[in-house]
Amino acid sequence: MAEHSEHSEHIVSPLVYMAIFSALARYAERRTRLVIVCAIFWLAIMLALTLSDYQTRQPRTSRFIPPAIYHA
């Protein structure tokens, strides 16, 4: 049972921070909301670029062979 409380701490604390942040953002000024929307949009762009890079990489058959051999 102690294992679950350790791991749930890593899940609950970010959720609490997100709830507080969204509650504060709800009543913020327009400029603050614009900054938040831009930040979320930028995060979405970065995630999309990261995932597209991850999907286009060739799988390595062995972790002991350096990647330069595959592309030679």
C-alpha cells in the first residue's frame, strides 16, 4: 500500500498545480490569457516536431552496434 502512495504523489501534485493554474488563468487579464494560449500552442508545436522526429527514425537492431554502420 505504501508503494501506491509514493507513486500517486507524482500524479496528484501536477494535477493540483494545473488546477490552481487554470483557476488563476480563468480570472486573469486578457494579456495573461494570450500568453498562456501562446505557451500551450508552442508546447503543441514542440511535441509535434518531437513525435514526428521519433516516428521517422529507423529502428536499430542492436544497441551495441553504433548507428553509423546502419547508414553506411
